[in-house]
Amino acid sequence: MKLPGFLSKHKSSLFLILGSIAFIAYLEYFVKFDSLIKLLTSLNLAQYSLYYSLAILSLVLMVFFDSLIFYYLLQGLKVKIKLTKMILYNWIGNFVEMVIPCETVCGEVTRIYLIQKDTKSNIGTSAAPVISSRIISTVIYTAGLLVGSIFLVFGRPLPLYLLGTLLVISFGTVGIIGVFFYIALKNGADERLVNAIMRLLKVITKNQAKLDKRKEKLQTTIFSFTEAFKTYKKNPKLLIKPTIFAAVGYIFNLLVFLMVFYALNFRSITLPDLAVVYFISSTVETITSGFPVGAVEITMINLYSALNVPLVIAGAATTLSRLLTFWVQVLIGYPLVQFTGLKQLVKNGLSSDALFGNQEPGMSEI
């Protein structure tokens, strides 16, 4: 299963640098560095250290509970894997999402590859828990968004653009989840999906032998996925623990941001507020995945401002929280990638061969 693919390390680094420069320029022009410095120097050091430490702990616990989702979904399919390895693979998947410009797709394919390589299961069986985990988490996150939106709508007047954004993202997310359930549970949907993909590939390549080979592998992968997914349908109790862990992980995710605000001695923001900001900024992160830094941070500052957070607090909170949710995960993930020998993931990203299982990954040096 070959992992090289779409973008070189140097281009990824360039996008990272350009995005960082854009965010720094935004902070200077709209927030002002002297205001940020004045805010930070006025804080109680003991209080700041306590709450920021709690934010770091919340991040670690969020990744831990996220890993438990994968672990128990695999257990439900009788696929044995050590929890410590699943945590390791989750950190690596998060790292790949951060540095390779295809957001969650690359992270999920990385997890599928690592699980398949470790457990020797087929790709479809390895993919089912990963995709199921994404669906469960998205359902929980969407529920959190809807609850947060209801609190905001009835609790304070919202700008029309923010209300419209919430509705679009909510309906879009529900639609995506519906597509996954349709493919997994509707008889014949997997075959129709394979045929649709093959028609698309025929436009790209005229090599019939290669197309036939890919169709066979694609059928095996998708059919294995749907069969694995039906296991959860026949025994829905298998989804209870993963759903609980997804909810707990989501709470810790929001607590990362809440503890950052508390570290800044700002208490006038609630979990419903953060649920809305998190969901919209995550959507922006997916759309602008080519630029992992810049667009998300600017979006977060503007959303906080729309929720009546002072601009200097919004800028400081965004900077400090992204240090955790982005840069800390990069700093933790990079040595793990080096340790496991998956350097090529960082260098070249992922190719479509990762989905079809055609070749083994190369491990060339960066």
C-alpha cells in the first residue's frame, strides 16, 4: 500500500509559513501586539499556569478518549490491537492531518494503513472502525453544535451571517452522514458506488487492465467495509462505549478552549459558545486544508468577536489555543512519525494507491 502522493514537504512548509505570516499580520493590524503584550503581562502567573496546564491535560485526554473509540470499534469486529498502539496511531493521524494539505482524509487513510499493517486485517475491515468513528464523532459534534446554537439563538441576538453559517454547516453535515449510512446499509449501494468510481477513472485512464485490477481491489475494500459496518447494525450495543467516549472526548475538546479563556481571566464565554466556534472553525479548516495556519485562526477571532468577546482577548485566546490544538500535536506527532519509520507520509502525503492497497510504502529520508 503506497503512501506517496500529492504535495512535497517543501510546499507544505511554504503554505505553513505563508499562513503563519498572514495570521501574524492580522494580529498586528487588527488586534495590535502591544495590546496582547499588555494583556499577557497583567495576568496572574499562578492562575494562568494552572488553567493552561488544565488545557494541556484536556488535550491529552481528548486524544486518549478519541483513541478509545477506535479501540472498541475494532474490538467489536474481533480485530485485536493494543490500546497503546491505537493511541500512537491516533497521534500520528492527527499529525498528518495538520501538515498534509488534505485535512481529515489523509489522517483517516493514515490510521487505516497503520491499523491494517498492525492487525493484518483487510483494508475494508480496517476502514470500517475509522470511518465509523468519524461518523459517531460527527454526530456528537453536530448535536453539540445544535444545542449550542439553540442556546445562542434564544440567549442573545446573533449576526445573520453567523446564523446562516450554522444552518448551512448543520444541514451539510447531516447530508454527509446520510451518504455514509446509505452506502454502508443500503443493499446494492456499494456496487453502484464502485461503478460510479470506475466510470470516473475511465475518463482519467484508458488502461483497461489497470482499471480491471483497481475495480477488483476497490470492490474488495468497499464490500469489506459494508460487511464490517453491518456488524455494528446487527449488534448496536457495540456502539454504546464508542459513543460515550466520543461525547467525553468532545467535552475535553471544548474544555481546551474554555481553560485557555480562564487562563486569560475571561469567564464570560460558555461551552455552547465554544461549540459553535469549534464547529465552524473546523469546517473552515477542512475547506482551507492547503493552508493549515492562518484561515482558521482569523475565523476564530472573528467568531469570538461576534460573540461579544473583546478583540484582544479573542486574539490571545485563539493564539494560545492553537498553540495546543495545532503546534503541540505537530511537535508530538513528528518524532512519532520518525520513530515508526513513516517519514514518507510527511514528505509526500498520500496517493490513491493507499485506498486500493496496490503497493507498500516507501520509507525514504526527508
